[in-house]
Amino acid sequence: LKLVCFVISVLIFCEFLVYYVVIFQCRWPEVKGGAHMGEKETSTSVLKAMILADTHLLGEIKGHWLDKLRREWQMERSFQTALWLLQPDIVFILGDVFDEGKWSSPQAWADDVGRFRKMFKHPVSTELVVIVGNHDIGFHYEMTTYKVNRFEKIFNFTSGKLITRKGINFVLVNSVAMEGDGCAVCRTSEAKLVALSHKLNCSQQKPNHSNKRCSDVEKLPASEPILLQHYPLYRKSDAECSGEDSAPPEEKNIPFKEKYDVLSQEASQKLIWWFHPRLILSGHTHSACEVLHAGKIPEISVPSFSWRNRNNPSFIMGSITPTDFSLQKCFLPYEGRVFTIYCAAGALLVILILAHFQLLTPPFYFAQHLISKHKA
């Protein structure tokens, strides 16, 4: 009975409690203006946003059932624990929700969506916003209108969509459609982004500024937007990235391929010109990175949320106001440490079993045997 209780206790800790122990240590960052605001005013004006990326839910083709079971349990427990402990206002998933969305059949797609909804279920008080990634609809050469519409129908996503919460503007970009070759999906996506850019630029002009082009435009909050997309903006490589969850040293100097690893230089420049964002959040590389564009616009590449892609997954916690923001990273349990606990518990279990069946020679008798042998 004691051995059974020991095994159950180890399982409960490693598969359930460890997520509470680790995520409990995470705290929402304070925005600079927060110290001058009252507690009630701060809670109502600051938006608590949780940002994660690249969950890569395994499909029926490449996903082994045991790997799928393990990874999805880890992500579900991490997400549900974070929701319960941190209570964010909004959660953003920056693409590649599925691993095989680019080629999954209608039935496989429905099964994957059902598992996603179970894993990432959330209370009414928390909003979930999902961005499209290349594994959801395919790279540009695989992308079709059918796949895009299928994703948009489930997640209510459109490229060039604006979400405004507490006076903060978030622009959702289908970065797979930023190919610039004039394809049907690309043209539609860029047209929406241009129209949205016009609205935002008109809204940021001063009231006394006379501009006929803005006279009939619907006014939005004057806050500079935050861009949310899957592909990062153009950068040569991850050579300048640092931190424990950045790319491995052997991968940092590998040049990025435009329109595959990152957006093209042209598409990146377009997005900066159109929106003049104050922050860009992206995924895709599965590793962390922070870069400055045009010397002043920060971009944060969010690491993968799945242990299948890295040993130390994490997510971003953001406290955001219309004029400022503050970000903090929250690491999930290291898989290597969980395995270490299992190995140590397994070794202890073997010792206890041997001792229980008196198969383990007590140290006293072992020493006595050596002494008597020496005397003889």
C-alpha cells in the first residue's frame, strides 16, 4: 500500500501539481504609469494579455498516439493552470495551432479542432484570439482559398482584422499571404490591411487637422497599434538573439530564407510603413528573440508552447495600456527536470521493493561479511 501511494504521489506531482508550482511564480509586469494610478483605475485600464505560439497539435498522419497524448496533456495542463492562476483578459495564439492543417482531410480537421477546443477551453471572462500560421493553411505555394476559409470559419480570423480592447488596437495579419505575388488571397489580404491602415492613420491625426480623405472615416482609438502575426519581420538570422530560450548556438548563424523563415524585406517594410506599430509579436521560429526595427520598433518572437519543439516552453505575459506596455516571460516546467524526478523516484522505488522482499543486503551485514573475510 505504501509503494502504491508513493507511485501515485509522484505521478500526481509530475503530471499535475508541478504546473501550479512553476506557474505560481509568474507575476504580471507593471506598466510604467501604473505606479501613479489608483489600484481600481489600474485594474480597469490595464489589459492583461497572454501570448503563446506554435502549439503544433499533432495530426493523424505524423502524430504517434503516445507522443500526441503526452504533448497535448502537457499543453492542456499548462494552459488551464495559467488561466486559473493568472486570469488574463485575453489570450493570443500566434499561429501554427495545428501541425497538419496544411494537408488534413475534412474529418481529420474536425477531429483536430475538437481536441483544440477541449485543450484550450476558457471562461467567458477570457477572450481567445487565434492567428493563422503556415502549418494551419500551408506555405504560400500550398495555401488555397478553401484552407483559408476553413480556418477563418472556425477561429473568426481575417487578415487585416482589428481588435480593440480597452482603447488598445491589435492588428491581426495573415503573414502567409504577404507573398507580394498578387495571388487572390494575397490581394484580398493586402487590400484589407491598406484600408485598416488608412483608418488608423486618420484616427491618430489631431482633431483640428483638416484632411478631406479622413472626413468620412470611422474613428478608432488613437493608440498606436500592436501587430500580431506568425512570421517574424525580416532579419538575417538569429545571431543577435540571446537568452536561455533563444536558438541553439549551432543554429544562430544560419541565414534565414525570405518568405519561408521570415517575411521578405519588402513585406516587412510595407507593414512598418502602413501601421507604424509600437510593438510586433510573432512566432514561427520556435525560439525567443528580441529585435529592433527602424531603431525603435521592438519585435518579440515568442517561443513554441510545445515540449515537442523545445525543452523549456514559455509564454509572454503583457500588461498593456493605450500608451505603454510591459512584457514578462513565464517559463513552463522543464521536461528534463520532470524526467529527473521520475528517474530518482524510480531508483528509490526499486530500493524500497528490494528492501520489502528482503533482497537488499543491509549495509551492516555487508560490512560484517567483509570483516570476517579479512580475519579469515
